[in-house]
Amino acid sequence: MEIKKSEGQTLLTLLRLAICGVAALCIFGMQGFVNATFDFFRNSEDMVNSFFQGEEDEVIQEDYGNSYILYYEEQLEDSDTTLHIYKQYYITGTEGQMGMVDSSGNVIFEPLYEGIILLPHSCILKQDGQWRFYDLNQELLSEESWDTVEIEKNEQGKISNDLVKVSRDGVYGATDQQGNIIIYPRWDDLELYTYEADWPIIRVKSNDQYGFVDSEGNVVINVRYDYAALDSLTTPIENEEGEITGERTEPVIFVLRNDDWGAIFQDEDGDPTSVDWSVDPTEEILNDYQTNFAQ
């Protein structure tokens, strides 16, 4: 069925009215319903416009280059609602002189850059071999420049960490998305993907030894292990009579030192315990070690 432009505008109006209705439901305590539907309304205009842009999108992709997806979560101010924002752009220009346009062909960046990373409220642009942080008006946010930058995404392509991995002169650290240094670059490697909600710490490497730092760069697991990896472990729960009444799953760091395996757990305050050398590693940990670390 063909949808006319005027019908599309009517649909937009109805969707906007629906947004007001959803917002009103918050007053009556129906936050669960709001959470389930607000993301749909958030991008309603893009959804309606997509009815009229099928052929145009094909032309844009043909005239320009590969698509660039910006996918992230954003907390609605003064609310428990989390929005899932999905936007599509296209790369323009050639290698070494890249630019970007949106799905309507509006220019976001002129083709002047060796690399472009677009973030929710800033961007990282590469010129003369160096990456620098800018706001969306391309005003410089930080005087720092970096040899490499890397953002962490999950399997669906959504930005999954607020930090940006950066390197300079062969050592690694991390900044926030405005370019402010959070973890000073001093590590031989740093892996943002180890930052998990259950235990938000980041694996680092120095002189072929591994440990963990927190999101502010403080060392929480000493960097002295031949291998260290964050995983989870399921253990039985016993009552006073020794009967198993259930099970619990908790985060654990498996470590290897001088051919001995051990495990580090969280205490009640969220701090690491001393190494329990009686805990055997899981099959996944052994496979990871054999595949990626064993000489």
C-alpha cells in the first residue's frame, strides 16, 4: 500500500500526541508501560520518513560509501526510562579525506579527515595521523592527541562503555567521551570489554603480567599474574544442616601464577578478596588461556 506524504504527516501528528499520552501515564505510576513504548515514539519521525526514503537511501549509499551506525543508550533526565537511540549515517570522500552525511544527504563532516568516530554528544576526528576530541560543532574539546582510539561495542553494535581506549607512544589508557583522561596512558594494553556491570573493572597488561584497574584507573587487582580473566562462577547454597537449598552466581577473577590457578571474589563491600588457590578454573577460562595466552 502506498502511503502519501500528507498521510505520513498525519501519522507523525498522531505519534506525537501518543508521546504526550505516554508521558502523562508516568503521573499515574505506569512506568513499566512507558519504558516499553517510549523508545518507539522517540524515533517515530525517522520511522515515518523511512516510508518515503527507500529509493533515496539507495541513491545515498550508491553516491557515498558505507553506512555508519550510531547506536547507544541514553537515560531520560529525571526518569528511570532508558532510550535506545539508533541513527544511520554514510561515509563520503576517499581514504585520507573522509566525510559524513546523514540519511537525508545533509553534510555532517566535510571530507577532510583521515578517520571519523561519531559519539552521542561528541566526535573524534583524525588529521595528520592524530586523533582529537571535538564537540558536534567541531570545536576542540581537549588539547590531547592520540595515536589510536577505540570505542567498545556489543554484538549488536551498540556502544557498551562510556570510556574510550586511547594510546600514545605505545602505551594505553582511557578517556571519557569528551576527551578527559580517566586512566592515564601507562599500560602495555588495556581491555574495555572486561568492564562488566557485576564487577566494573578493566584488565590491564604490563611487562606480560595482568591485573585490573577500576574505571578511574586505580589498581584493584595487582598486575602480577601470568593470566587473569573475569568470569562468573555458580556455586551451591547450603543451609546449617549442609543441605543444598539453591545456587548463586557471582563474578570471579581467575588468575594463573607460576602454573598455579586461583580465584579472586568480591567481598561484601565489593572489594577483591585474597586469592583462593583451591578453586579450579572453568572450562571456558582454560580454553581462553590455551587459545590466546599459552606459549
